[in-house]
Amino acid sequence: MSRVCELTGKGPMVGNNVSHANNKTRRRFLPNLSEVTLGSEILDRSFKLRISNAALRTVDHRGGLDAFMAKAKDVELSDKALKIKKEIDKAKAAQA
């Protein structure tokens, strides 16, 4: 399982550990991922996603999974999230 957020595409970054003696050794900064169940109001279903905590805050800020997916770029989304987005768009079109 890769350490990449399914909604934002945020992955590991690289940098240095710097000691008191200013010795530098390479390290990885991993995203803060958590397994979360998010509900779609339009589809009346819930989906289990592995997303970063920053993405979870963004989903709450935008007003839920449906609103987040409406503004999300297809390039950043995982295959699973892209499938959810297409289902939501199809359901919105059917309602209108």
C-alpha cells in the first residue's frame, strides 16, 4: 500500500535530519494518512478512503465529499476516488 493521499495526491517528501553537529543524513517526511469513512449525500452511500488529515479538513471546509469532488482535479485523485467522482457527477446529472 503506497503512502499517497487518495484525494489530494500528497505523497512522501525527502529532506535531511540535521544533528547538533550539523551532520546531514537523508530522511523521508511521510504524509499523515488515516483510514476514513466519508459519506456522499447524493449517492446515499459511504466510502472508505485513505486520506491525509489535511485533506480531511479540506473536505469538511468545502462542505462534504460531494462538494470536494466537484472542485477536485482529476489528476490528483486516485483511481478509486475518480470512480466515486464520476458516480457523483452521473447522479447529479440524473437529478437535474
